[in-house]
Amino acid sequence: MEKRWQERAKSALNAYQISIIALMLVPDSIAIGLAAIVAYANRFPDAVAGTMTTPAINQFEYKNILGGIVIAWIAVLVFSGTYKFSHATLVVFNLRLLLKRSFAFFFFLGFLSFILKASFSRGVFLLMLGSGLVFLFITRIVVATLILRPLIMQKKIHTKMMIIGRDKKDIEDHSDWIITNRRLGFAVVSRLVCSEITLNWIEEFDKLLRHKKITEVLLLPGMETDKNFSKFIHYCEDFSIHVNWIPLDSGNLGYWLIPSPQEGIPFLTFEKSEISLTNRLVKRVFDLLFAISIMILLTPLFILLWIAVLITSGRPVFYSSVRVGLNGKTFKFYKFRTMIKGADKLVSQVANVHGDKHVLFKNPDDPRITPIGKFLRKYSLDELPQFWNVITNSMSVVGPRPALPSEVNVYSSIYERRLIAKPGITGPWQISGRSDLDLRTSVALDLNYLINWSFTRDIWIILATIGTVFRGKGAY
């Protein structure tokens, strides 16, 4: 046992891992430093512009305080585990944790300044927090998009995972799913069938552990019935192995299992996949502001695309079709036309990559698509008119994929749950494979999005969509 602990100690942070953590810490420090500069420039604009003849009495005091806040903010992030080398920080760049730690730190600063009756401007506090979060989000997303994600997709960065289950077929299915979704950052390095957790089985597990240097274990449904289940989890923790467990395929039930402890008993509550009324209000305000801003900023591009479609394909420039939105209500869905006239009547003559009986029709070599249409589809420029749908409240900027009536007609009660929110121009399906996704995966992503909705996640999806659109993968 002692030798095993020594082996684990040797595999602690190495130079390569430290360089990955530096990808977060260094940009974060720069972002926080910029936030201090913005706050100082707002408080003393004349000093920054060089027009101040006599320095203000408290100018140097502010410099010292802001410098101290920068150091303290970085220290709070470091010592609160934000840069802990784990799958969450390595692959996800945990923005939610960053947000929580920052708000807690500034709440403490505000409380401290109130107790000490400090004369420090509260506006400077708020401006530094706001600009700091913006800079932090931008720097992290840039690093994730330009550096980390490409390394993950090239298998140069990954978290080694072992999948353990009762059934070989079940293990293979989950393994194939993880391999397909490489962007999650997991590498399945071992699969292990376990009919019962015994000493002999533990010895087999140990052999794999020594050779594979596994840091994550995924336990599949059914493992929880073993009498040594909890002991095995403790055993993994002794080796600093993070344990994941799928207790039930709750995502395909339209609900998620939420921890709800009752007097020490670990209840798991089925939570309906739905966005609350307050969050819907926040989402609607953001949708309006974002859609109107995009329509104004991209007016020249709208005109250019309108002319391009008109010259190459003639009228009509826009294509509209019926989609099913919130609570099953239908609406007209607008796009720039990318197919020849009468394309809907020729659909039977084109093969469907998803199969003849599949409700979603996609074909990357569809002969009905016009030359300009292929370009528009590849970079999702044909979807820009949907911002008008957002303004008219039939769609959201981020949400489930807009469903066809023929698709909804074959929905089960589980799939219908995705209709409890307005469809979006983009969503988790847009950044996870787009047209390459099958119906089940697409719906599962939508249900996941609804139950785990957050404003920061919407922002992340929008920014991730930009990278996906530029790559043009899965769009046809």
C-alpha cells in the first residue's frame, strides 16, 4: 500500500501540468490588473489623460488600495481551489466557480469597507468587479477556444477514465459515446466488467490502475446494488481517483436527479427540466437587447447577403417554414433562401443521411442547395434573419433546436418536454455537432440545457457558437 502512495505522489503536478494551470492563472492575473486600471481611469480620468496639473490627495491612496485588491483577488482564486488541477478546471475552465469566488470576495470587501467606514468609492468597487468579470470571461474563453480545445481535440490533453459496469455491451455503448464526444476531454483508457466487487476483482482493478494511471472512474447503472459499492468509492478516494456514477438514465426521462438530503438520508429528487419565471424574464430582456444590437450592427451584412441571394438565385430572398415553438405553438421561421425554388417538392429525390424514416432531413451533398447557399449554410449566415424571430418573441437567442411539425408528431412524452422553452438560434446542439447529431442526442442536449440553465451558460454557448460557425463543421 505504501508503494502505491509513492507512485501516486510521483504523478503529482509535473512541469506539463503546471504549464496548463499557467494558461489560466496568467491571463486571469492580466484581466484583474486591467480591471484595476479601468477602475482607476474612471476615478481619475485627468490623471490618466495627463491633463491633471496637481495630483489629487487620495490619488496615491487609490493606487495602493487597487493594487492590494488585485493581489487579494488573485490570492482568493488561488487558495479557494480555482486552479486545482482537475477535469473541471482543465477542460471546462469552470466559469461558474470563478463567478462565485469573485462575488464572494467583493461582498467581503464591501462588508469590510462598511464596518471600517472607509471613504473608498463604492462605484470603483463595482466597476472593478464588473470589468474584471468581463475581462476574465474574455481571456478564459480565448485561451479555451484557441489553445485548450484544439489540444483536447488532438488528444494532447485529456483525462484518463476507466468505465466500470455490469454488462459488457453497456460499457461499450458508454465508451463509444465518450469517444465520439472527444470535446468533453475524457479518454477511455480502460473498460472493466464487474459482476461483483470482490478481493479478486480489486486485484484486477489494481493491476490496471498501476499501468494506466487512471484519474477518473465512471460507474454505470446497476453498480450501486453491490454490497461493497461504498467501500469501493472510498478505496478510489484513497488513490485520489475521482468517481463518477450514473445512477439512472434520468436525462432520457426528461428529468434530472437533484441531491435533496433529508435528515442525513441522501434523497435524489426528480427535477423538471424547466427555466423559472424570473430566469425567463432575465433571458427575454437579454434576447431583446442582443437581437436588436445584432440587427443594427450587421445591417450592412444583411444588405450584402440580400443582394447576393437576389443576384444568384432570384426571388424570394427569404425562406420561411413552420416550426413548433413554446408549448407547441407554431410560428413562421425565417432564413435566407439557400435552395433552388420548389426544393420542398424534390425532397423525395434526395437521400437522407439519417435514414429514410428519420424525421430530420440532412444531406451534405444535397443537389438542391445553391452555390451561394452552401457558403451561407457552412457559416450559418442563412440563419441571421432569425433574429427577427427573437424580436417578435417566437424564438430566443439560445434555446432548444427549432422543431419541425413532422418531428413533433412522433415525439414521445419525454421528447415533448423540450417544447417548454422557446427554440433558439443557437444552443447546445449547435456547438456539439449540429447536423451530425441524431435526434436522441439532440433532444438529450436540449433537456440538459433546460434543467441546467444559467445566464453565464447562455453567454458561453453564444461565444462557443462563434468558434463553431467559423470552423463550419457539421453545417450543411
